Amino acid sequence: MKRFWIILLISVSILLLIIGLTMIIIDSEYLQGTILVVSGLFFFCTAIIFKKLVQQEIYSRSNVAVFFPLGFTLMIIGTSVVSQPVIWISGFLIYLASVIQILNKKYRKK
């Protein structure tokens, strides 16, 4: 299951980068294309961070296992499916809260 999320993050980031660059180059949709490219880079960085957290066995013992995917899914829906900033922001806040909780557990453990 952990490996699934890492693969999902990387594949979504690549997909968002390709779609965003295509929108910028072909359709001249600079704003939406830039948002997709930035989201793709953000998800790629998240995959790297998430992989390190999984290696340290922090993620598996946390109740964040529910909120991390929920926030991530809302961000994807808000970015690419319906293009609603409110959905993206709510997903980002849920996602950010889960990352803060993971980091909090990491530093408490030491």
C-alpha cells in the first residue's frame, strides 16, 4: 500500500507536468498550464518526502493514513477535474495538516 502511494504520486506528477506543458505550448493557456506544472512539481517533491517517511516507518503507525490520501485526492480534483480553487485549498489544508502531524510524530520519536 505504501508503494502504491509513491507510484501514484510520481505518475500523477508526470501526468500534470505533461498536461500543463501541453497547455502552455499548444493552447497558450498560460495560467492554467502553469498551475498544473507547479502542482506536478509539488506532487513530485511530495513523493520524495513520502518515500523517506515510509522508510523511517513513521507513516505506517499514524492515523494520517486516512487524511494524507484524502487531501491529495481533493487537490487533484480541485486542480484538474473541476478547476475550483476552493476544493484545491481545502485539500491542501487537509494535506498540510497530515504532513505536519507526520513531522510532529517524527520529532517526538527522537
